Amino acid sequence: MSLDYPNNANASTLAAIKAKNLNITKDMNTRILFAIIICLCITNRTLSQCQEKNGVPFEMKKIAGKRPIFKASVNGFPANLMFHSNASFYLQLNHAFASQVGIDSLVSNGSFGISKPGKVSELGRDSANVSLLQVGINQLKNVPASIFEVPDGEINAGMAGVDWIKTNRIVIDYKKKKFFLNPKIETLECLKAKLSKEKYISIPIKFDSVRQRYLVKIEIGGLTRNFTLSTVAFTTIDSVFAVDLSLKIKNTGNSYGGPTGSVGFVYENTIPLIFSLVNHRYKINKLTIEDMYAYIKETRTKEKSENIGGILGADFLVEHKAIIDFGNETLYLKE
């Protein structure tokens, strides 16, 4: 728009034209500013809506380390369940709760489960189907369940395991203490953009179909190993990998009790360690050291680099405000 003045205009005309042009300029500036504000509001609104409204809250409870516990219902009965990413089943319930909710067609799967550390439960392990598992607004029908005992008294029902996580492509947010089942693609794209803006780094994870675990590569002292990505408990280094690293350790005086009745000593590091994940370094002041293979009664491979080096646990994930997108196999951590 031209703001030129006619050559033959008198003083009063020029003043009127100037006033009119000034009003036009102010109006244009106001429109531009208003448009910018609208754009910013839309952007901020979109980012704030990245996480869907049907998120399921959880709380971190101290049960042999930090563990996420959430409320659900099984066949209409309220249940507290543990979110357990390195447990090889869809759903685990104890025998008493299974009986309470009307699960009676059990198929025996042999000896498994413990009544207390080092004491194998006489009830063994059974399998069954649950008619309805409700998590938030999500109704999951005819889901498989493993029925066995665990000594975690604060959980009145059981655990939701890695098959449940993988099937429902779950995203868990340790910062907001919520998780989401089958989030929309648009939500995930928005979440990626938001996390990038907040200076999160993305770290690839991989599902190991043999071990039934999500794994993440970690380098310590020049040696790289796959670590189990665990939503529960302490960050841990396997005792054999600790020897390879020449770690200085001390006995904590505590012992572990595995799900098949195994027991062993628990150690901890005496000096901090540096974990490198995709070239980003994280200082670990304290971690657990134990024989992870004895814990679950598995045999190590001859090639050391193929063995699991440890567990990246909930203590680390909480500290670094982690978000895990299991469906797209990505771990997000604050830089």
C-alpha cells in the first residue's frame, strides 16, 4: 500500500491523510500481532495435547527398589498391578486373587514362584485366561495370565508384563507418572517434536524375542554390552561384567531371591561409573551388582559380548525423567 501524498494537497488535507495513514498502519500492525499470537497459541495448544487424555496414572512404590504400581480391574474386581517390562508374560496374578475373581480353569505349568526369598511356592505355576482386564478406559478381553506367587505384599493382585506392554504399544512417562495404551500416530509425532524442543535425546532400544526383554546398548569403561531396560527396581551390573570392568565393589550384606528359588549376595560399587548411551554420558553414583544369570537360572554364552551386562532400572529412569515409547522402540532421556 502506497503512503505517498499528492503534490497539490493543502495543509488540512495533508493532516487528514497523514492521520488516516497512521490509523491504517496501526491497524495493520494490530492484525499482524494478532495473527502471531494466534499462531503461538495454536502451537502451544498442540504441544500441550501431545499426551492423550486417557493416560493411566501410576505411583512409584518402594518394593525391593522403585516400582510403578497402577490401579486396574480384573473381571470387575479392583486390582493393584506392577508395570514390569522384564517379566515374560502378559499378566501375572497370585492364586488367592485368581480364585477371588473367578478364575478356576487352571492349567499346571510346573514349579515356579516363591513364597519368600529362597522358598519355592508349593502352589507352582498355572496358566489361565482372564475374561476382562480393564486399565483406565481400555478394556482388554480374554487375555492370558500366569498364576504364581511372589512375595511382594504391597501388590494385592500381580503384574502386567512385557507381552502386555508389547501388544498395546505402551508409552510410559516417568516425569508425569502416566502411561498410554496404543497412542495415536499424531500423538507420537507431536510428542517427538515436544521432547526435541525440551532437549531430550532419543536412544534406540530393541526387543529381544529370545530373552523376551527390551535391550539398550550401554558403554562403560570402553566395553559395550546390552542392558535390560527395566521399568522396575535398581540399575544393576552383572557380576561377571563387573569383573571384566575391574570394578571395586563391596558386599552390602543383603541377598537376592530369584523366582525359581535361587539366592545370592548383593554388592555395590565403591566409586561412581559413567554410562554412555548414544554418546551421552550419565554419572551413576550407586548401583547394584549381582549374578543376574543365577537369579533367573540361565546360562551365559561363551562370547562375553553377547551376554547381558546389566539392568537399566527405574531409579535411573525416574532421575532422568525418562519417557519410553515401547511401540517404536525408543527411550527418551533428558540431556
